[in-house]
Amino acid sequence: MSIALDDSLIIRTWHEIAVKALNARASDIHLEAQAQETRIRFRIDGLLEAQSQLPIELHERLITRIKILARLDIAEKRLPQDGRLWIGHDFAKPNINCRVSILPTLYGEKAVIRILSNRIDELSLEKIGLLPQQLNIVQDALRQANGLILVTGPTGSGKTRTLYSCLSELNQTHRNLCSIEDPVEIRLPGVNQVAYHPRAGLDFATIIRALLRQDPDVIMIGEIRDSATAQLAIQAAQTGHLVLSTLHTRNARGVLPRLKNLGIDQESLESCLRSVSSQRLVRRTCQHCHGKTNPHKPCLSCANTGYHGRLGVHEVLSSQHLLNPSLNYLSMHDAGLHYVKNGLITQSILESEIGTWH
């Protein structure tokens, strides 16, 4: 095989993998070097699914193709690298942005490509799974001139989309909206987005201090990770800014002890917390076959899995709920039961992906 033919094969192979991932509604593409082959897996509705295997001889060339598209160093094979590339059904006009992570492993470099939604119209609070009374709490918090709004949950639970949906709701010409993200996942017109870049000296605390001199009305901080960021977020919320961020806690009520561990006192929390939510993304029952898979007549919508897409299930607490634990509120499990009754998720999915401890 000639070099030209070899190159065209690699280019075509990567395009076919990308198109297949888009058609499968995948959120991530995994290319993994095994001892004898390259394994291709897609994450679909939260679960990794094996797709195909390629000869191991193609692996290095395939990784090089991805690196070229992501403008990474093709000669560096010992260190992790991160970048971005574009894919699409039309080879000549790729229109979907992706985040790329390259990691050296035992048999070769592994690539994970996160497919980022670029549909701004999907960033709506009405579309993320909030029940009416939960939506009211969030919208009331967003109407405040200042304060702190927090979204919690594990990695992959949809926190970033919720924050983007909040920003989209606030995105009006009379407001100066700024965000600090690691990385910037969706480009939002009208929002001044800054990428976290610690190697260049741009950590969260440094960027927050700079943004506070930029006359902001709303500041979105991708994640409160440490005491310095927590202190600055609270100070910004207390001095006339609306601050949105995420925090890693097990549930919404875990926010108070977590912030106190980061050095925030009770009085500050009482003065600036507006709302706290916790969320999970759970597999949604296919609305075409209603989860009733049939081996003799496969459902084209869900590929006979019984599930199509994911649904956000939330627990939303107002400041009053947080500071007065005796007040009743809708737990995440109760919110999930609402969707079970409406046929959007199954009881087994509710118990396995959310459980009863909420």
C-alpha cells in the first residue's frame, strides 16, 4: 500500500468513526490501544458500548490524524495532551466541536473525544428536567441582583449544561456576563468566556480578581475547587454580583458543610446563598417502543435498548430550605418518582441510578 493510499485510508477511517458516533447519539468516542487491536467504544446515554475493532497497525496513524486535527504535537507520545477538533457528517464542512484528550497507556496512546453540543437553542431551563416548583426556585434566584447559586453532582451529571442554561436565561444586553471555565465547552454569544490556564498563571482565583475589575453583573465559575476560589466567590456575591458555580458534594444539603470546610462562615452563607441544586442524568425510556424491546421487530429509535437519551432529575433547595432543614422539599428520589409515574423513566433505572438515599 502506498503512503498516499495509507493516508487516505486513515482520513476516511476517522471520518467514518466520527459519523457513526454522531448517528449513534454518542457523547464520547474512545480509541484504545490493546495488545492486538485498537478498540473503538462510544458512550451512549451514559454507558460505554463497544463498536468495532481495528488492526493495531492503524492505531498510531489514527492517533496522529486526531492530533493533527486538534493541532497537538504529533511527536510527543510520552505526555498527556488536550485540544479541540471539529467533526460533521459533511467531510468538507465539519460543524460540531469536540474536546480531545490524549493519554499514554501501556500499548499506545488513548484518545477520548468529547462531542460538545453546539445547539444554543437547547440551553433552556425548561429543557433540563426541572419540575415546575423546582424551576420557580431557580428562576427566583436568577432574578436576584446578587448572591450565590450552586449546582452540585458527580462528573457527567449535566452540571455544566445547567449553568449554561442559567447564563442563557440571564443573557441580555444590559448585563455584563463573564465566565471562567475549564475548559470552555460551548461558545455563548454575549458572554465573556475565559479559559482556565494554570500553566500560564491563569488559575480561578487570578481570573476572578481580574474579572471583578471588569464591571461584571454575573460571574460563572466552572467549579469551586479550593478555599481561595470559595472566598472570592463569596466576596463577589456579597458585593453586588450574581455568582453561579458548581461544587462536588453528594447532595444539595452537603453544600453547607463543604463550604464551611473551605473556610466560609455561617453568616456569609446566610447572607449570599440563593439556591442550591443537585442532579443526575438518568436513561430515559424510549418513547417509540416505551421500553418494550422486541427481538423480532427492533426499534430503530433506540437500537432495541429500550432507552433513548437522558433526563435530568434534580433536587433544588432555596436558601430558606438550606438554612431551615425542617422545611419540606422535593427530594431527588421524589422528583424521579414523578417521572416514573409519567412513563419517562423506569423504577429500576430510578433505583439503580439515583437510589433512595436522597
